[in-house]
Amino acid sequence: MSAPALAGVGRPTLRIGGTAYPVLLPTLRDPRLHLASVIVSLQVLGQVAFGFPLSIAQILVSLATCAVLEVAIAFRRQRVIMWPASALLTGNGVAFVLRVPGTEHGDWWSMHGWWIFAGTAAAALLSKYLIRFRGHHVFNPSNFGLVLCFLLLGSERADPLALWWGPMSAWMALALAIIVTGGLAILSRLGLLGIAVGFWLAFAAGIGVLAASGHEMTARWHLGPITGQELWRLLVFSPEILAFLFFMITDPKTVPEGRTGRRAYAVAIALLAVLLIAPQTTEFATKVAVLGALTLVCAARPALVLLQGTALARGAGRLAPRRRPLAGAAALLGAAGFAGVVVLAGIPARPGAAGVATPVAATTRLPHVTVVPSRDVSTEIDAAEARQIARDVVRDLRIEAEALRLRDRDRAKAAASGARLQGLWQQIDDAKDGTIVVPEHAIARIRVTLEVGAGQGPPLVVAKLAGTETLVTYVGTQATVANRSEPRPLDRTLELRLDRGRYLIVGSRGAVVPGGRQATTRRRARPRRG
């Protein structure tokens, strides 16, 4: 994120060792200061209202790294002492987007992953001086550093800012207003508003094609896959996407000259972003695809500039009026062809055919369900979803019992996954033709809530069961009942994952599950969204 210093330079000097060095200061009309005020406002909102897992120390590391490098380079090259306004924007841009998993909101002075912030900020700042074309840097500095960081470290060590910061509220409306109002004001003054508008329109159209094709994306703050209209709304109106189009792709030092070139630049970034998003299934990959689109277009621009210069030298300028209708028809065909390519590229991110599971009989009485408010997850379980969870829990436990009784490993996969499935398989393998103990459940009540999922996965559904459990002992290949215990109180907590529209049991907390093995899922502490 950067902007030019349009205003004048300050007059003061500073003497060092008897030598007077000019001190270059921005004025209050400098758009870099205006952009900095927008980003700082969003950082404050992130801490106050959205629980950003980002510490003040991490922000300062990014700012200091960029500032020190910029001041040192300017002093060595120009023999001036410069206020590093552009460098501070670069450092703030890095800190605004970059997250290191494991950082807790409210731990203001945490230095967790400080080297990631320092390395990313240094790579961003140095790219301005090491990668240049015709006197200008090729890449948006913060964009270059962030993409390099995410590609090298992956989602386990580095994660971009979440696409959506929380449920719509007064705070969210304020954040969106700051982004849009600040972006419109700054870009109107710089004459770059067309780039933001062109990107947004092309991106919205491309994501519309992707959403209509059945694309699915998971996010750790959302229950189940994000699809259809919700996917379109999320991506097109995401505060992160809006910040990207207003403050990152519009870097005056990297955008092309001329109205036509800028339109092509904006549309190229948008369409390439859609194409890169198409095969991705996680929020992490989607965010890196958007950032990577800008990096790739910037990398290609010098070659395109050289080709354009060659074409103009040969007289291949504007189209003759009689050829413009043909160009329009070619554009329509190109759009249709691109839509087809997007649909094909998105095949890996569309769901396969769901398996057929044993349903719960219509006459079965479902347990009473209570929804407990979720923490650190910007989605909630509604009444319909809670009823589905109850149905699936009853169904899963019945299928588990049947799979154990029949010693059927394949049947167990229709009810469980992960550690839970491994425990079922172990009990089936241990039983063979001998004795097997099968629990039968009568569930009276279920309390359900959501917890932040691991990595880029969706939230974990936690269901606390109350009722009774009866242990039935079967012997022989014909599964003859040898013993049935008295019903005993059931107090168990299950972990569930949404898999192709059905909730499967993946773990159990604080109890030994079928198979005699502890199947408690070990969860790592995860930061809040943002």
C-alpha cells in the first residue's frame, strides 16, 4: 500500500558530524497520510470490535523494519534524512493483512512470530529498490512481501486477514464506511477511481459465474461450505477485498499510464483472481489467489509495455471505426470463453455426489435441543440447523451400533470420521468372530455450540448429550445377545463435522468411545477471526 507525495518537501536540516543534511517531511495534504489514517482507523476497530489476533508489538515490528530500511537507503543514496511515509504505509499494509496462527487477541505485546513480520516487511520494502523497470518499482511492495510470505510459509505459520470480520453490526457498517469513504476520497484526488471500479465490476461478474457453477469454499469462521449467493456476497463485499481494490491495486507507482491501460490492468487483475480462485476450496487459498493475481499482473506489465511500444512503432494503434463492431463481438466471445474456462477450472471445488446414509425414521422422537452461543465464530446455529444436528447424532449413533454388531467397517464410515472412526474400526478388528460390546443410546437432551476449527477448516460442532446408555454384549458370527446391562446415565460430549450435508462424529471428550480407545480430539488454541 503506497501513494505518492504530491505536496512539497519541508525545509529543515539536521547537522550530523558537522554536515547539514536536508530533512524531507510530508505535508498535511500528502495522500499517504490520509491513507495511513484509514488503515490506522481499521486497525483500531479490529482490536476494539473484531478481535483481530494481532499485537501492537507485531505492528511495531513491521513499521520499524520498513522505516529503518527506507531511512537508511535514502540517506545512503540521496544524503537526506527522510520521513519514511511510504515505508510506514508498507509496514502498516503488511501488519494489516498478515496474521501468525497462535497469536491471541488482547496479548498486546506478544512477539509471537516477530521474525515473520520482520521478514515480510523487509522483503516488501526492498522489492521497491531491487525490482525496478524504467525507474519505477514493479510490484506493490506490501503485496509482494505478503504473497512471498504465504507461499513460502503456508497456512500453518502465516494466514491472511479473514475475508469477513464478523456478523453485520454497527461496528461492521462503520468499518465498511471507513474503507469506502476513504477509498473514494483518496482515489478521486489521485484520478485512480476507475481502476477500483473496473476491478470490482469485473470481479463481481466473474465470482457470479463461479458461484452459479456450484463452487464451495470453507472458512474456519463459517459452519459448512460457503456457496451460491452467500459466496458471491462474501467475496464481492468482503472488507478485505474492498481494502485490496481501494488501497493495494491502485498504487500510483505500479499502475499503467493512460485510461485504456488502467482499465485493462484492473480487469486483468480481477479476471485472473477469479481464475486462480476457481480450483481453491479454502479461505486461505482464496485470499492468496486474490493477492497473487496482482503480483502476476505486475510481473507481466513490463513485458506488455515493451510489446505495446513495438506495436505503436509499427503503426498498430487505434482500431479503425469499421473494425470496432468486430472487436465488440470478439469481446463477447472472449467473455463467454472465459466463463467456460472458469467453470472448468472450478471442478475441483465443486462437491461430489453425497453418500446415502441410513435416515432417522419419521416417527422417531428427537431429543430436546438447546443452542449455546458460540465464541470466536461469526456464524451461529439456527433452529433448523440444530434439529438437523440432533437427527444426525441419533442416526450416527444407531449406525455405529449397527456397524459394531455386524462387524462392518464400511458401514461405520457413514457415521464417523477421524479419531472416532479409528476407534470403531479398532473394536471391529479386535472382535472378529468373538465377543463385541455395543452401546445403545437413548438421548433425551442435546446442547450444541460451535468452536473455531483448526487451520482453514469450518467450525467444530460440539454436542453435549444427556440421557441413558445400555451396553449389549454380542457373541458369535450371528451376533447373538449374551448380555444386556442396566441403563446407566449418559453424559458425553461429541465433536461433529459437517461432511457433504451430514454431521459425522469425529471425536468424544472425556470418555472412552467404542473400541476402548480415547478418541478425544486434541485441539490447538486458535486465534479469533480477522
